[in-house]
Amino acid sequence: YLPGGSVPKAVEKMLSPYDSLLSDINRQNPSLAYKNWGIAINQSGALEATGTITGFEKEFLEEKLNDSKELVSTISDFKSNFLKYIVPENRGYGRYDVTADNFLGVFDFREMLESSRSNDDFKKTWEYETNWLKLNDNILSQLKRNATSY
């Protein structure tokens, strides 16, 4: 998936609303900055907080996540594009069984965004906030860990 593809474009669009949301969360509940939590999308399109957090923290995060309409929309775009273009094959993303039914347990969007940020050199050269090479590595890593292969 090259930078012009719909999957990398969707991730690029996630970063700004994600950063705004994270800043707001860290301001209101600073302890969450040090906790292991993630972001997933369920079948109905709502964002869910995952990880080792309390019920109160999960509720707080999910309210914040779903109030960010732009983040919900961009993650939903990623999901629909990924599912639309994925076809079973013996290499790449297509080696893994990812469907609307199991998507929630496959991708952690916080991990994806944090691991695929561009450094200054990459931004200067390519003018992207996310590094699609790191993004591809992270997507494959999450697929290997969380999805069954054909």
C-alpha cells in the first residue's frame, strides 16, 4: 500500500483529530497518558477503549473518543476501505482473515498512529505526517498477532 492508497490516506487523516483528542484526554485525566489502552471500532461504528484500564477510565475514554466525530469518521473510513480492498491471497494483508465480524479484535488504532508517526526528515521529504513504511509494518504486525491466516 503506497502513500496514495485509501488505507494510508485514512490513517493520515486520523492523526490531527487523534492528537487533539489525546491532548484533551491528557489534560482532563493525566494518568491515562501512562496507561496501556487502545482504540478499536466495533461493528456498529462506535469506537471502543481497550487495554488494561478501569471501568471508569473505559467509560471516560469511550465518551471522549465517540465525541470526536472526525476521529470516528476517519477510523470508519479506514475500516471500510480495508475491508473493501482486502482479498484472500497468499501474501501481504490478504493472507489474514479480517472481516466486519472480527475487525474489533484485530486493529488498535492508538498503536497504529503512535507507531507510524513521521520523523522530521520523512515529513520534509514526503510531506506526510505518517510514515507509510512504518504504517505497513504496524498493520502487518497487528494482523500477525490478532488475525488468523488463511
